[in-house]
Amino acid sequence: MVNSNVFGVVLAGGQGTRMGNVEKPKQFMKIGGKPIIIHTIEKFIMNTEFELVLVLSPKQWIKHTEDLIGKYIPNKDRIVVIEGGSTRNETIMNSITYIDKLGKLNADTIIVTHDSVRPFVTHRILEENIHYAKEFGACDTVTAATDTIVVSENNQLITDIPDRSKMYQGQTPQSFKALKLRDLYQSLTEEEKEILTDACKIFVIKGENVHLVEGEVSNIKITYPYDLRVAESLLGGN
């Protein structure tokens, strides 16, 4: 086993409600003959810098996730499935708690957090996330906005049209020094926790720097039925 103190954290808490009438969460739907989550986990396992890949799942889907990993991934020694939390950030905190129980949590421990339904993350993106998290303490994968961004405070009238050259669309991974992330999260008020949209905002609220990592247009999040068709195309229709 590698001993790099870098951990992959695959967030598989989504229930797939925007997919319409489906019986199981979207991460278990198949593209290219394999569940989406398996494609995602494979990208992490191929990178030898990860000491462990933690898969955070709703409690009722843990066994199903473990069974899929056993079926599709021959070398599963570096994969652990654990229970997620009630929110995205609580899920990430669960991963840090697990690392702490292993005795692996220190000031240099890195977590690379990623949506289970972004199966096209590239080796470069993962490598740069690890690099910039080590150097800056936090980083976020983004792509430059190609469309004009329009702001509306009341969802009816335009309030502002900001300079597009300063606008980015967030993807994942988002990567952090795990101990620092936990300490910052625990220092938030309940009101601050309620406005969180993702883990990077914890750093932003606290005035900490978050470095940008260039994403890829192909690093799509599979959310709607249309995305499944795009994903099949990206896989070459296999």
C-alpha cells in the first residue's frame, strides 16, 4: 500500500431525484455497461498517490455499493465504503473522522473530495488537486464561464450582469488539508453552516485562500436523463 497520506473521498450521497422516476440513486445507473460510481472509483484507484479511497454512501446503500465494487473492481484493497452524513459537508466530516480513527489525521493529510456522478475526472485534474491542496491548503476545480452570467435577486428581474472574465463554474474535485477543513468547519456558527453550498465556502467564509484548478468541459456531473446520453457519447457508445 502506498503511504502518501492522501485520501480520495467519493461522495455518493445523492438520491437521483432529478432523474425522474428511478428506483435507485443515479450513481448506480449504468453507462458503458458499468455503474457510474464504478467508473468514478476506477479513476481514483488508478492513481497510486491515494492511500485509501473512501466511498461515502447512504446507510441503506452501503451493502449494494460494496457488492458492486466486489463485482467490478478486482483490486479493492484500497477502497472502503462508509456511511455519509445528512448533508454534503457532514459527509465530508465523516470521512475525516474515519481517517482520524485510523490514526492518519495530521496537518499534512490531504482529502480529494469528488462527486460519485462525475465519472470523467482526469488523471491531470486529480494530480493538480493533490498538488495545490498540499501547497495552498485548499483548491477547487473550475471551468471558465462560457455563457454570460445573469444575477437576479428576485428571480424575475436582472439585478446584475457581472464581468464574465471573472466568472467560473464549479466542478469537483475539491481538495483540502483535512485537519484544517475540520477545524474551520467546527468554528462556524449554525447560521454559517446553513448557507454552505460546498466545502470550499467554509474556507471562503473564514477568509482563507482557495486555489483554482482548471477543470474539463468533459468532467460532467450526471444529473438529468440527458446527461446519461452525453455520458454514453463520451464513452464512445460502448
